[in-house]
Amino acid sequence: DAGITQSPRHKVTETGTPVTLRCHQTENHRYMYWYRQDPGHGLRLIHYSYGVKDTDKGEVSDGYSVSRSKTEDFLLTLESATSSQTSVYFCATGQGSYGNTIYFGEGSWLTVV
Amino acid sequence: EDQVTQSPEALRLQEGESSSLNCSYTVSGLRGLFWYRQDPGKGPEFLFTLYSAGEEKEKERLKATLTKKESFLHITAPKPEDSATYLCAVSIEAGGSYIPTFGRGTSLIVHP
């Protein structure tokens, strides 16, 4: 499996504060993804990156931004956290896009109070 | 519109009672179908990738099969340690990239 680490693993924050989640990979994979997982919805894509400084929106991108300044790091930022963004966030990486397998990190649990 | 549908949502089995999980999909030109296992509080763990109808892959008590419309994850003589949520995903074209899109999963509980 790819070496993928997420930080922080757990965070409680207040409504209206900015939050940044970090994903770090050691496999030199080109593609990186941020998903959120909620009961009844499964895994839904927030944003993905197909290279340094190259990113695109996913299904549930409103309220989130991302940045990728190095191959190994992909940051997810909640500019002003809301209670609806309480969720578990998973980072994933893959070598390519055309049917390539992706591998997941262990998740970041975010609670917005 | 759901493009990946998993059934059943939940399944309870007795140890040794074989069964199958279903993943049906509605995409044209399949680029890859993926199965993952997820334990509570953990990230999804990769199991199999299938690319073409008729393809099969096995790992211990698990066997994944693929047709043009669906995939099955067969579990033979399951043990309690097979209890987990099983996720299916399909690569779907979006903006020139192929993005893994997930079903909602099947929660499997195997009783000793």
C-alpha cells in the first residue's frame, strides 16, 4: 500500500474558524484525492489533484479549497467551518487516472461545534 | 442518479455460511471496478481491481467477479474476522480524468 499519512487525525473546531487538513504521501503518485464519508452517503469526492498546482472540483466541493505545491502534499482547507462539515475525511492517492487503483490514508475526524 | 449501487446494505451471516455481495453500475466503457474493505475507524483497504467482463480475482475466502453490468464479491465460509464494510467503486470520466466513484457499501457481520 502507498505510504499516506493524514494530519491531524482528530480535531474539534468552532463554527466559523478555518481548518486545514494535510495529506502526505511517499509513493510519488501523481493523483491525490480528498473524500468525505458520511452515514447514508458513502464516500464522496471533494477535490482532486492531477499534478503540482493542478486541481479540480469533485461532487461536494462547496466550502472547501485545496492546494498542492509539492507532489507529496495535498492540503484541504475549510475556509469557515460549518456544522455540516462535521465528517471523516479521507485522502487517497493513485499513480494515474485511467482505471488505476487508489489507496487511502487512515482518515481525519473533524467535529465542528 | 446513482451510478454505483451496492446491495444489500447490511448482511448478517453465521460463520461458515457463504454468500455474495452485489455491485451494479451504469457507466459506458468501464475503466476499472474496485473492491475495498473498511474496518470501523480505519481507511478503506484495497482488495481487488477488475477491468473486463469475465475477469475473476481471489484472495483467501474472497472472490470478485465481473459482468458487463455488475460485480459480485463472493465470500466462502466466512469467519468473524471478515466482518467489515465492503465498498465498491467504478472509474467514471470527469474532465478528462477517471475518478473512482463509490457505492454506499455493504456492512457485513459474521457471527461465530
